[in-house]
Amino acid sequence: QVQLVESGGGLVQAGGSLRLSCTASGNTFSINAMGWYRQAPGKQRELVAGIGTGGSTNYADSVKGRFTISRDNAKNTVYLQMNSLKPEDTAVYYCNAEHYDPGEPDYWGRGTQVTVSS
């Protein structure tokens, strides 16, 4: 099993920045790609950004140019640097880790709240 613990959420004014961190523990050798998802009240959970083991990245169109995902494999940690935050970025942000075996379920963190005030 893998445990994911997020940190770094909080309240920030529009235009500000936050950095989220997610550290994995346990059977980390089972982890493939990692990423961040978010879920706003009344909306479905959506992918924000993902990063592969080799460093390849992908982003939701809504955050391109503002958010940067990075990964430190030695520390089993993935980061999400969020700049130029907007009120519509307000959501609970969840860390995700894919299992190498596609037949196994993904791992999820408990989430961290990000609130952007206008």
C-alpha cells in the first residue's frame, strides 16, 4: 500500500501563489505517474496536472502557463507550484499516484483546500 500526504493549501488573494506538496510513503516502488486533481463544490473532480516517472508533464488548459508540476523521485514527492491564482482555482486539491499495474486502483491523498479570494 501507498500513503499520500498533501500539504501547502490555504487562503490566498487573487494573483497570489501557493505551492502544494505530496509525499508518498509505503510501497512507493509501485508508483508510476503522479498528479494533482481538484474538485470544486458541485463539480466533478478534474485533472490539473500530471507527471510521469521520466518527467513528462501534462496540464489542464485552464492552468497552462500558471501552474508547474515537478517531482523529486528520491524524496517520493510531487509538487504543484501555482502562480497567478484565480478565484476559480478554489477547490480541494488531491494528490494522485498511478499504480504500475493498470489493473490496480490509483492511490489518493485526503486532499488540501485551496481558497482564492477576489
